[in-house]
Amino acid sequence: MLQWKQERDGSTALLIKGARRVGKSTLAEEFAKREYESYICIDFTEAPQEVRDLFNDISDLDNLLFRLQFHYQKRLTNRKSVIIFDEIQNCPMARQAVRKLVKDHRYDYIETGSLISIKKNIQGIRVPSEETRLTLHPLDYEEFRWALGDEVTIPMLRDAFERKMSLSDGVVRKLLRDFRLYMLVGGMPQAVNSYLESNNLSVVDAVKREIIELYADDFRKIDPTGKMTRMFYAIPGQLNRNASRYLISSVIEQGKKDRIEELLQDMEDSQVVLFSHHANDPNVGLSLHEDSSQYKMFMNDTGLFITLAFGDKDITENIIYQKLLSDKLSADLGYVYENVIAQMLKAAGISESQLPEVVQPGTLLGGLLLGQGGGLNGNLRFRLGYGNLRCGGDFQGLGSLFLSNHGRGEGSGGFLRGRSFRFRFVGRLLNSIFRGGIGAVPGILQQGIGLGQVQV
């Protein structure tokens, strides 16, 4: 946002898009408070009709801007103030006016809204091209640590990685527990605030259930048949099947292909769901070999994913959360780790076609082109054989991969060199540090299915 303000200098409006309840409005207003002398925030979910009507005729910008300042009792200063159009999808004429307002160049303009709602409310208007678009994701792990008041762990981990220092077993256990806490709470601002205020994971679970119901209601509005909602609720079960792709025929009855594709596109545009598409040739230019008919779905937030996975209960009891937190729940949770890695890679700027995905046994398990998150470079490949799951490729800033089907995994690089650890299930990545756009994260990676020991 600072880069937009400094480099564009009012030549474009900033459009912040993202899933509902991800914190777009709060971010925009906090930025306005810190970076401008004054601001006006117009929330179009609550704005009176007289304010909406101002944008029906923008021939006189002096009158429009004067009346906005008078109504909101805020005085704006040329090139030192910003106007926020919150939930812009609820007033299409205001969005159309952005082009002329930006050209006027008196103030900066920030728009917020969910992409799917914005796309559904552009009929009959001229969509402005003078927009810089920014996608807001749930809090990543580093931001979650900041919310907990911890600004030390991640820089220390980054320093340990760069100096190739080993960490004790006790430190590793604490790091894993801290990361599992992030997975349980998630990165949705309301859920994080609820945890900070209550320190009660059942209370957090109730908040996450409200968000999930909100998403389900949105899907029902878009698709009254309920197919989209059923596909949404089936995400955890589909990942848990260890199938190479989302089997839509097992969730809903097959209809017209065009209609199904439209529903899938709407789910993707909601940014509640992340898609990973199959690529026949996982080399440079994955999108050239993308097969849109084969895909996996993930949740945009792993905290919501866990609540969705245990949605058969009225509320996920604290005892279940405590067992998950201590890694003592008698269940294969590899699909949960798969979701958190998809979430982190997406937040780092990796496109849907570049998320890890699984293909048929005996062939390449997945291809992931790294290099768009700042600091992650190279092509990372996974191959499944009859004895070993091999991971090879040239990658920088990724740390070391350690997997094991039974027993021990030997470190072959990074700050875990020479150390071995025990794992409870296939696919755990201990203390890999993702740098750049992802931040230094003591991550845990589950990549599809595996046999034997991974060699790096």
C-alpha cells in the first residue's frame, strides 16, 4: 500500500479485494489514519441514499466533494487526504466515478470489496481502468506471531537459518506447537482477536463457525440449487481421500458443463476457496500445460478448514483442540498440513496453477515453480517411486525438507544438518523457513502421499 501511495501518487485508485471478514475495511481505514492528514470513509452498506445519489451525476466534482465533506464533517486537503469507498460493490455508480475522480487528482482513493460481488455488480457501468489491485489474505504465521506480541521468534529463526545453526529438540517442539496453534486459530482477524481476548479455543471455534456460515449463505445466494454450498463443505473430505483430484461427481449430480464451470469460477472469485490445477508438464510455464478439468480445492484459511473438518459436532470441544495442539489426536491430519502450505504459497504470490498438486502414482507427484514470492527461486519437484519419494531441484531460501513414512528423517542441509527427528505421519516438514513474501516460517509440509524416506 505504501508502494502504491509513493509510486502512483494518485494516478490510480487502490482496490483492495479479498474474502469477506478478512479485514479489508479495517486495513484501509488504519492506513488512512497513519498516512494521511484526513480521510473520509464511505461504507456503502450503510450510506444513506442521499450519499449514493451524489454519484449519479458527477459533472460537478466541486459540488460532489464539498457535499461529501459536509455530510461526513471532515475537511480534506489537496494531495494529503484520501477517500475510502468501502464495500464498493454496493454502489456501482461510485466505482464508475473513480475514473473521473482519479483524473481530478485532488485526493487519493481506496476501494474495498469482495471480488465476486464486484464482478456481479458491474452491469451497465464503465469499469475504471485506473485501478491498482491488491489482494488481502488472512494473517500469515509471522503476522500471527506479531498479534501475539512476539516479534522475536521469526527474526531469530531467520538468523539461525542463515547461519546454519542447529536448534535443540526442546526448541523444535515449542516451534511446532506454536505453529499448530496458528493452524488451529487461523488468520482471520475476528478469530485471532477472539483468541487474544478469551484464550479459549472453543470460543474461537464459535467465531469461525459464524464466518463459515456467512460464506455458505453467500454461496446459496449465488447458487440457490445448493451445489456450490455442497462443494464447499466437501473440501476437507475430498482432501482426506488422498485422491489425485477433487471428485465433483461424488459430491453433486453432474449437470451442464458450462454451469458447473461457472459455479467453480464463482467459488474461486470468492477467494474463500483456493484451487490447484493439474499440469501435465511441471516445468517453466506451468499455465501452458494446465488441465482445468483436474484440480484440488483448499480453504483460504486453515483455521476455518479445521472447523469445517470437524463440523459434524455442534462445537469443537477444547479437548479436541488440545489434542490437535499437542499432536496427540489419533487421526491422519496430513490433509490439514497440505491446506496450510497451499494457503502460505498463495499468500506469497504463487498462482493457482503453481500450487503443489498430486498426479498418478509412479509419475511426478507435483510441480511447483518458485520465484514469485521474493527470495524463493528454482523449480521444486516431487516424484513417487516404489521405494522412495524423491525431492530434487535447485531451490534457494527454502531450508531443508525432512519426511519419513516410519521413524527417522535425516537432515541434509540448513540449520537441522546432522539431526534426526521422529514424525507421526508422512509429509511433515520440520522447521523449513520460507523467506521473502511468505516470511520465515517454521513450517510443516504435507505433500500428497509418500513411501519410504525422502532424499533431498
